[in-house]
Amino acid sequence: MIEDKNQEKTGLDQLGEFELINHLTKNFTLQHKSSIMGIGDDAAVMDFSNKKAVMSTDLLIEGVHFDLSYMPLKHLGYKSVMVNLSDIYAMNAIATQITVSIAVSNRFPLEALEEFYSGVALACEIYKVDLVGGDTTSSTKGMLISVTAVGEADEADIVYRSGAKPNDLLVVSGDLGGAYCGLQVLEREKEVFKVNPNNQPDLSPYTYIVERQLKPEARKDIKGLLQQLEILPTSMIDISDGLSSEILHLCSKSAVGCNVYENKIPLDPTVISACEEFKIDSTLVALSGGEDYELLFTIDQKDFPKIKGNPHFTVIGHMTDKNEGAHLISRGDAKIPLTAQGWNSFS
Amino acid sequence: MIEDKNQEKTGLDQLGEFELINHLTKNFTLQHKSSIMGIGDDAAVMDFSNKKAVMSTDLLIEGVHFDLSYMPLKHLGYKSVMVNLSDIYAMNAIATQITVSIAVSNRFPLEALEEFYSGVALACEIYKVDLVGGDTTSSTKGMLISVTAVGEADEADIVYRSGAKPNDLLVVSGDLGGAYCGLQVLEREKEVFKVNPNNQPDLSPYTYIVERQLKPEARKDIKGLLQQLEILPTSMIDISDGLSSEILHLCSKSAVGCNVYENKIPLDPTVISACEEFKIDSTLVALSGGEDYELLFTIDQKDFPKIKGNPHFTVIGHMTDKNEGAHLISRGDAKIPLTAQGWNSFS
């Protein structure tokens, strides 16, 4: 996990800023028909014709959002793209283009940036998005990444956070809490490594949760799955800050309340065993852990038969009148107000 | 210029991340008909109907791109937007939307971010662009800003860097070198301030060049001016890194050479006198200074009568066959190869 500091490395000052961009992006090609001009002019040019364009952006800062002592740069490049594509998919749109900006201090050699961009390239290939721009500059400390993702959708397909109605069912894709548990494993191994750098950790029992943290996948497939089921969600959001925080966003934007059932929250067995090992409450992890990049959405009750038993989706609750507020109904049938304990970088 | 550290300030940890975004953006409204959804969902939604969309992004890092000891935060917010709009105008497009992401360390109180966003708001108002998204997070050191700008244009109006032909005339808007000279004045005053904090500098002789550095304006007007003159440039780029570097970009992308005439380069009298005072060569400043945010473009020779004598534009040279290379023809008629000595953050 820790890079070999003795290899021959190329200093970034050996290349000009434009040479650097050219070098890092030379293998990227444009695949989307909406990409008219990519990297190499003052701006990218895109043609959305009769579609609507959607756009989202995120900043990722070393020491705040990621730790390079256990995050391989290729994974970081991949994850940086995922974080943003997830927002595009949460609009029920198709992601089409991204820009990637990166600032690094002079401790990073060219080879480190090549690793990062190889992760970006892999994400572009798998998710069929075009890298059409970005900026590359130096920082005074560490690495920071800014990604903007663009997508397209027919107007009628776009799903906002604001369309949920009382009695709509609350549905989540995949399972929750994995990314947070993976982070706990990695943090523990980092501490072990500090004490004994020769220790070779066996992470195999934790493969799933470590991958959820290091190499999350955005839910590109959900739009198609829902289309096949002939379901258009009434509201949708992606789960980046934790289930609790996202439910409260849907409630607030849609002016509704919500009951979510603790015993319905989908947890992978690896998450349950990791929570036992780390002596943390698995429900709390699912509610507040964050970084799962699953989609949370509401559907009309009449669509319940279409989704029932589908392995991709779990109905975890229902929306209520706004005055009823947002609550977790515990396994013991207690009604506990939901609070946003999602991750806050400032606290 | 230096903020009063004794005022009552509000720590960012007193607000949640969403409260902070809401607070900072509550006075922004959507004005553009292409802005369907702004801040408040997973992504912004835009409608470019039959227009093409253009997009550009830049990173600005404290200590690399700006110095808060003389850059007021409101100006910084304004300039951050200008830097990006300039790229949109360099495509001969109309800027329509921006996203602004900002990361700050905990030394910044809420009031500092309010100042920054007031500059962003002023830019949005004057330049008629909508703030439709962004990200707000903490950094481990200093302030960093990422802006993405979006615009729209009819396909036939878009001007790339690649369309220049031999014999086309090379034209620049406004005048050059001011921003670099302004920076020299500010750096000098900063050194004086370090020695004598009670010194009140008289910057009035330098108003123009200091404003060119602290509060540049992007050339929103050029598209309209050229339309009135019935000129469509054959290639265009904005001058962010210095005239020399931008000419070389046009030459490279268009596969042409260029002769640029030293005695034609437009310089404001304040720039000339500042260069004398600082004992720097004014031509070198214009060629390599950067941050002028003027537009550099080529036009067909037949359009010369339309532009001749126009106070907004100066013909500074002409394009040649690629094999002739890119040269500065000095006042003494020497032919000096142009080299990109534009600013490189890595060196």
C-alpha cells in the first residue's frame, strides 16, 4: 500500500503545464456523440440537442476526504469520478462528460499523476463518459481534486429531490454501511503499520467493505433497471453523506415526513460482522456512515408490485405527512427522530 | 487591505455544511432561461435547446494563484468568476451558468466566505450568469477555489483555436501587461508593509494596473462588437498566460506560423511608466505577464477595413506558413523566435 520511495521518478517541474496536461490526457478519446470538442481549446463544446443537460461538481481534499497512505492513486482517480457520476445518476440522467482538475505539491512525481489518471481513464471507459477538460496546477500542500460531471436526460425522465408525496414508498438500491466499515478496517491497519511496518495485513475477510471504500461504483444501472420495471421515481438522491441525511433532504425538499424501518435497512453480512468486530451499531453506520453511493428514491405505492422482491432494491419505509416528521422505527418499535449526523468536514 | 482580526467572527463549525451552502447562496436567483434547476438538488439542470453548450474549469490555490494579504476576498470571488468566463468568451459563446466550489481551513470565519460570495454575486449580476452549483468543504491549508463556467452558442458562431490560416491578421482586444504590473506594485507594497505596518501606501498613480490585477473584467462585449462589425474570427483564445504563450497555442492548433510586431503591441501609459519604474521591459511584460484576460483572435485579411481604427482592437501581426515559425519582429527589425515564458505553477 505504501509506495516505494526509491524508484526513479520524474519531477513535475521537468514538464511545462501544457505538456503535463497533454501527457496525462493523450490516451483519452471522445466516445459520446454529444462531445464535440474535448481537451485542447478554451472550453469543451457539447451538443445536448433536445435533451436537458445536468451538471454536478465536487471537491476532494487530501487529509479531509482521502488518505493516500491507504488509498492507491489509481483508485482515487476512479473514486473521484464515481462521486460525481453518482450525482448525475441521482437525477435519473445519463452521464456523458467530466472535467477533472488536480493540484499537487512538488512531492508528487509525474508517475503519481499517471496513476491517478489511469483510474480516471478506467472510470471513463467503464461508465462511458468523456474527459473533456480540467486544470492541472501546483498546490502548497498535498493533493486536491475537483471533478465536474455533466449528463443528459429527457425532461420527462429527470427526477428531483422534491417530488415525494405522503404514502410514497422509500426505496434504496444495494446495501448500506459498507464504505464506512471499510474505512474502519483501513484506519486500523494504518495504525498497525505505524507500529510495525513489516506487518502484512490479511484484508481478505474484508474484501467487500474495503472495495466499497476504495473503489465504489456509481449506480449507472438504476435508470435502466427502473425503466424496465416501468417505474419513474417521484424523488431521488444519492447516498453520499449517510441514509439519515439523505432522507432528511428528500423530506425537506418534498415537504413530507418519513418513517424508515430499522429492520428493513439492507446490510451486507460483511458489514454486520465488521460492526460486531468494531463494536459499532450497524444501523448507526447505515444511517450516518456515508460514501455508499447507492441511490435513495421514492415511488408511488401502486408501483410496489413491480419492485417487490427485486434483488437490486429494498423498500425501507414510506413517506408521511410533513407534520409527522422523519423517524426511524426501531426493531423494538420505538419511534426515534432522524437527525442528520452525516459527515461534516468543518466539525 | 489587511483585515481587522479583532472583530467578532463566526466559526464555520457552528454551521453544518448544508446550512453553510444555503446561507452563502440564499440571495442568488436564476435569471437565465436555460437554468432550469440551480442549487439544491444532486445536479443543476440546464436547457440549451438548439444551442451548443461550452464548459471550462479552473483551479485557484492560495499561495500559488493569489495572495490574500493584498487580495480582498470580494475581489477574489469576482476574479475567480472572470477567469472562467474569459474562457467561455474565447469560444465566442455567451456565458450562462457557473458552479463555484471552495475549500477553506478553519482560520476562515463565515464572514470571510460571505465576502467571497458577495464578489461572486456581483460577477453573476454584471455578467448575467447563474450560480447553479458548487461544493463547500474544509481544507488542511489555506483557501482553494474551483469554478466551472458553462455557456451557449450557435454552432456556426463557435470559434476554436484551430481555424487560423496563413495571412490572417492577428488581433488583440484592449491592452496588455497591466495585470502583471499591478502585481509588481502590490508585491512591493506588501514588502513595505512587512517593514512598516503603519505605512499608508498611495496607490492612486497605479489605479488602472492594480485594478487589472485585483478586479479584471472578462471581455463579454467582444462577441457583440464583432457581430456588429460582421466579423467572425477564424481562431480565438483568451490571454491568461501571456501573449507569447497564447500565440503559440493558436499557431500549434492551427498549424500556422506568426509574425507579431513589437511596436504594435497595445500598452496603457500606466503600464509603460510602471515598467520604467520597475526597470522591466514592457514588451516582455506584455508577452509573458499573463492575467490580462483580453481576447486574442485572427481574422481574414478582407475584414481589415472593418476593424481598422476601432479603439477596442489592435492588429498586432499576421499568421504565416507553419514552416516560418512564430516570431516577434522587434522595433529594431530583428526577428526573435517567440517562446512560451508564460507562468508555470510547477517551476
